[in-house]
Amino acid sequence: MSRRRMSPAVVPPAAVSPVTGEIPQITGRHQRRHMALVTGATSGIGLAVARDLARDHDLILLARSVNDLEELALALEEESQTAVL
């Protein structure tokens, strides 16, 4: 199976709003930062990966414990000045 590279001008269908049909515009510091999805982010390898990626990525974190996840999100936002969803 070959991997196909997308040119920057191509917008994947998931990036188009199903409601308005518009392409969301990214502004400010988020234009130059990558986004990373980390599962199991509140412990073990997931926590280590989240802390490492927070230095130069905005993060989407997933975990079973909502309380631990909220605490981690606040800590990473303060430590790394990163956006956490």
C-alpha cells in the first residue's frame, strides 16, 4: 500500500465544516505549531509522550480519568504555553 502525500493546498474533507461548508482558518501562533493526539495521557508512556510533545505541539489529550486529565491539561498549558484540548 503506497502512501500519498497531500500538497499544502489540499484540504482533507474532515477539515471542512459539515455545518457551514467553510474551511476553518488558523491564526496566530497556531499557524506554525503541529497538533498531536495522545491517548492514555495521564500515566505511563502516554504521560511521557504528552510532556515531550507539549514543547512544540498543541495537544489533544485522551484518558480514562477526567480529573487527572484536567489537572494535566492545566499543568501543560502553564509549563509549555501550549494549547490543550
